[in-house]
Amino acid sequence: MIKQIYLAGFDVFRQDAIAHGRHLQQLCLEHGFKGLYPLDNSAPKQLRGELLAQWIYQSNIALIEQADAVIANVNPFRGYEPDSGTVFEIGYAIAKQKPVAVYTEQQGDLLSQIPHQEQGALDLDQQGYVVENFGLNLNLMLACSVDARCEHFVECLRFLQQHFNATA
């Protein structure tokens, strides 16, 4: 049976979101998987505002439930951090004990990504908050909880191929 992968990320906000989702799904097929993209579902036309938001939430949760694994785009979105909705989906999948692979082009540690000033033993961002200094490219709660941290989407697919072959 073909494994299904939920494709999480802020990609749904791209102007070419549907075409991009199809491209990701094609890459999944080429690696032996079925990609479940959030925009595969069409919301009822009459829904607006909070009712539409609730429908999207429930639809995405149902896709994660259906999936065997999750691949998430954790590139910076509207700042230095990944999209908060994507981070929620990662946490949900981990709580459901599904394998999660993430990708980001940000491969340097957080200190190289976030403007900061050294103040004594602390590295403070522009708002005066400490920047984590563990040598990780993501916040420790993401970096230490996911099964794979990759630079590109296809690397995540290769990881999941190996993962599912090893557990077969």
C-alpha cells in the first residue's frame, strides 16, 4: 500500500499555491508516495470568516490523521521563524507518533540567522530577547523533535523512503 505524506507549510499562501502543490505531489509520486496537500480540499462556498477557518483546520487535521508521515516547509515565513500553523501541524503529527521530516534552506545556526548583539554571555536579538545558541538551525523544540532536518524537499522524501524501508 502506498504511503501518504501530508505536505505542511506556508506554500498554501503562494500566489501559485495550487501549481506548487501539484509539483510537490509529483515529486512524491516519483519517490513512491502520495502527497496530501491542504489545498486538495475545497471549502464549501458559503463559508466565511471563523466558520471557514474552522473548516480548514478540521480538513487539515483529517489529512494529517490520514497520512503516514509529514514533510514540512520550515523556511522563515514573515520573519525569522517558521509559519506558526506549520509548527502546530508538526507538533500534532509528532503527538500522533508519525514520522516528520522538515526542510529549510536556513542551514546555519540561529545566531547566523537572527541579527543580535553580544551582551556579556548573552546574545540578544533586536527586541532584547536571548537567541538560542545550541548550534541548531531551528528552535530546539523543532530541531530535537523531528526525525529529519533537511535542506530540500527531495531530501525529506529520500529520508522517508529509507525510514519506511527500514521499518518494513
